[in-house]
Amino acid sequence: MTSATTPTLLYIDDDAGLARLVSRGLTRQGFGVEHCDNGEKGIERIKQGGIDVIALDQYMPGLDGLETLEQIQKLPSPPPVVFVTASQDSKIAVTALKAGAADYLVKDTQGDFLPLLHVACTTAIKQALISKARDDAEAEVHASRDRYAALAAEREVLLREVNHRVGNSLQIIASLLHLQANSTSEDHVKVALTNAMGRVAAVAQVHRRLYTSHDLNSVLLNQYLEALLEDLRRSAEGNRMSRLTLKAESVEIDPDRAVAIGIIVNELVMNAVKYAYPDGAGPIHVVLTAQGDQLELSITDDGVGLNVKVDPRSTGMGQRIVNAMASKLEASVERDPDHSGTRIVLRFCAVTKPAAKPPVSAAG
């Protein structure tokens, strides 16, 4: 609307006498009224801007009302049009409304239709304002969604890049530990460095998985464990892991829990390598099964069992790490007493359990 109090009506009609009646009648009702006597002039005036509503006659020389209406609707953000004609033919009304007219009324030469025209024009302006407000709101919603999508995409790219860089950096550290382990002649140093390398590699693999994953919030546990065991096979103790196997169901898990599981697997596999087969390599099996959200992870060997005398050089660090990671997973850790070698079984939930709500005090 051009003014908060004075909307502008453009009356397009070749009847100059009726145009004067419209001008006097609607000016008294608070409108500013302009007149064009044919469709071509009316369209040019609309293009100049400042028109809030149009009253358009059907029968005019040159472009008739329907042809003029069609041209008006092609303009950007056209004002609402009230179609006015002396014809009683309802087909014209239907055609005009289908072509985009906001309203339709029948005029007379005495100006008795002016109150109806005032109501129609006022209503058309209000509807146009409501429609514009709705369109503006929808456009803002779409723009906000686009901005959010762009920010989310940018955040995902940044997170992938961070995971890529962290994974690469940790892998470099693991490789340096591997080189150091290979270069030492002292067995206990080699074992300590190999254990450290496995722990670093377990974390690095999670970040590498997140970099290539379709979902930055989860890791496919079977693929992660396969990559982790392959890292162990390439380690300084790799020649003793030739019979290391994995059987795992496809399970998605959050990255924090994946890290804990990877560290546990690394510790228990390395423990089996050190103690299960004193005379050389033997089978070590990692198995992951799922029943709903409940997971069971077992690391099994067919070696001498836990009754063998423990190496006095052992610090117990591996066991403390397993217990700490199991606590993080809220997992149970049990040794299978019926297995002739050593079989350690962990049972835990694939998803983090919600924190328990504090008890509500009965006191007021």
C-alpha cells in the first residue's frame, strides 16, 4: 500500500463519465483514484508503481478486460484486480477469476455499484497484504532452511576434515612407535611400544572411519574391527598373529564407544599373543554378535590358559585399561570357565544408556 491511510485505486475503463463517478465516490471513502481509458495505458501506469488495487472494465477498445488482466498477471508482484463489467454473463466472471482476478462485480451507469466496489477493493487490498505476508514468511522459512542446510553442510565438511587430520596425525604416531619397536632389541621395550602403538591405532581408526563414513555420528563396528586387526597384523608382533580372525555382525555404534571397544580388543589380543602360546603363534578369534541393542564381544584363544605363571615383567597395565574401558561401556567382563584356553566375554549395550534421574525428595 502506497500510504498507511490513502490506498491508490487505478480505474481502467473507456467510459469517462463513469470514471468520474468512481473517482468521486471512492475518494470520499478514503481512496486516491487514478483513471486510464484503455488497457495499454493502464499497464504502463501499473509498471510505474504506486498502485494498490485495480478496477478493470471488460469491454474497451484495443485490449479488452480479460486480455489486459492476462498482461497484468505477467507483471512482477501485480496489484490485486477487481474485474468490473456491465455484462450479466457468468462465464466472464468465472474466466476472470480463473485468470487471477481477486473479485468480480457488475457495474451500472448510475454508480449504484460504488459501495460494492469500495468493499471489493478494500477486501482485495487486505487479502493481498495477507498473501504477501504469508509469502514473505514462507520465503524466510525457506531461506532459514537453506542457511541451516548450508551451515550443516559446512559443519560436516569441517568435522570430516578434523577427523581426517586427527586420524592422520595419530597414524603417524602409531607408525613411529612401530618403527621404534622394530629397531629395539630388548623384548620388553618392543612389547611396550607395540602395545602403545595398538592403543594409538585403535583411536586413529575411529577418526579414519568417521572421515569416510556417511554418518559422522556412528561407526560400523565390524568394518572398524577388521581395520584394527589388520593394523595389529602389521605390527611388530604381526608374525604371531597369522591366525588372528574376526567374525562380526554389522552394527553401528557411536564413536566414543567404538574407541573403548577397539582399545579393549587391542589389549586382549595382545595379551593372548604374549601369554597364550609360549612356543609360537596360535589361533586367536574375535567374535561380535548382536541381539537387538545388546552386544556380545569375545576374544578367544586355544592356548595354555590363565593358570600359566604370569611374566614378572608385566605391569598389569593392560588389565587396568580393559577394566577402565569396560566401565566406560557399562559392560560386564567375564572369563568362560568351560573353555580350555582363554575366552573373555564382554556384554554391553550398543547405545549409551540414559543417565538415571535423581530421586525426587519427598520433603517440600
